[in-house]
Amino acid sequence: MSVFHEGERMVQKRIGVQATADSRGRMIQSVIPQGFDVFLEEQSIVVIASTDAAGSLWASLITGYPGMIQVKDPKTIEIHTQFVLQDPFISNIKHNGNVGLIVIDFEHQIRIRINGKAKFTNENALRVDVEQVYGNCPKHIQMRSLTPIDRRLRPLQTSGRQAKLTPEQIRWIKEADTFFIASSGPEGKTDASHRGGNPGFIQVLGDDALVFPDYRGNMLFNTLGNIQINPNTGILFLDFNMGRTLQLTGRSTIVWDINEEEKLRFPGAQRLVEFRLDGVIQTEHVIPFDWNLLGYSPHNPG
């Protein structure tokens, strides 16, 4: 039985990488491989993708300290931390347990994806029953070290859901070198993925739309395959300097054929993704780390 759904297969066939995808798809496991547990239990950052009652996708940040992720057995992890109760994923999980996680170590440029079913066992504990787990290559991860700080001692402030981007948020996106994207395929199976590039790799089309390049990756096309089936997507930006998050929900469209002008605007792009905004939430004082940028990924196109 294939690990890929119909949307992923459609994209792989269109690009002509079915054989490569089949070969690399063997890394997608239904249990946590030996050695992954050590990495997971050392991490402090998780991005979680979830779906709200209206079918909109959200990407959310979970932070804590090493040990917050506990691998209970090869099919189960638990996350123990102080969750941000105002975040959309809290209520989303209560009606739809399908989630995608990406656990990321920026300093060592390592990321692991876990997809499965989640539920809260108490206010500070989230259990995830694993359905898929696999590692991703280090491409486009900007190298950053982190130092825990007591930013959460300041009042957490959230904007509530808004319909448009503010001028300040537009500047934030234009200067970003990292974001995360939530997507969902058949049967509501949800995925979280990382995207990175040099500052300016995302372009804003107005106060309700943006466009970003799709670079050469692992040839699995999980995110694009999901978008092919379901355009609903969520995007998460981290402000590494101010400790803020920006969560967008909306719909994505794949731009398959790019012209010469677009190739100049987006060096290295294989294709583009246009995102139309339906809602945005900004949250202050939510990331309890100071960051030191050690360098941009050498894989980022110039």
C-alpha cells in the first residue's frame, strides 16, 4: 500500500518524479524509529497544524524546555508544557484530532515530521498517536541558537482574528527568512512543513495575499499534494527578535508555469504558491527564547 495519497501522486506524476518519490517514501514510517526518541526528547520547539470547525487550517507554535516531548512508546508521544490557551489549535483539537507536527532544531538544522491523532489528557498534556513519522533534509533551515528567557512574564497579548494584514505585518513578512505551512489532504489528514530562504523570498501582493517560491526539496510533495486536494492552508511566522507570532489562515494555489520575469523575481523557484488570506492573528510575548542568527542555509538561492 502506498504511503502517498492521490494529491501527492498527481503532483509527483506531473513533475515526473514518481520513481524517486517511491524510493524516498520508504523513509515514512508508521512508528518512531530508533534514535528519533533521543532527538525528540531534547527539543523545545514544535509547530502543530490543525483544522478548525469551518475547515480552515492553522499552524501554531508550542514551546517549552528539553524533556517537554516524551516518547511513551514507538506509536505514542506526549507533549507536556504550558500551552497558549488562546491559540486556535486548543479548540481545534477538541473537535478534530488530526494534526501534523514538525519538531525542529534550528541550530543543528534537523527537523522531524509526525502526523497522527491528538487529544489533551489534561490542560498541560497533549497525547499524539503516531500514524506517520519521518525526517527531512536540512535544506533552507537558517542556523539559529536559542537561549531561554522569561518573556512570558510579560502579559501575553493577542490581536484576535483580523481580516487584513497591517503595514507592520507586511514588513514583517517581507523580511522573514522562515515560515511554517499547515495543509490537509484526503480524510482530513493534516501536515506541518517548514519553508525557508533569504530575507525577501516571500513577496506580498497586498494586504490579503502573498506569494512564495517552491524550491527543490525531497520530491515527496506532501504540502503541494495536499493543496492539490484541499486549498485550505495555514501559515505561521515567527519574529525571532520580538518573540511574536503571526498566524495566517486562507487558501493556496499552485502556480505551475512561471515566466522569465518570475524566475528573476524568485531565483531558484521550481514553481510558485499564491496564498490568499482569510484571517490573521498576531500574538505578543509568546516565544520564550532569545535567538542568535548563526548563518543562512547555503542551499538558499541568492
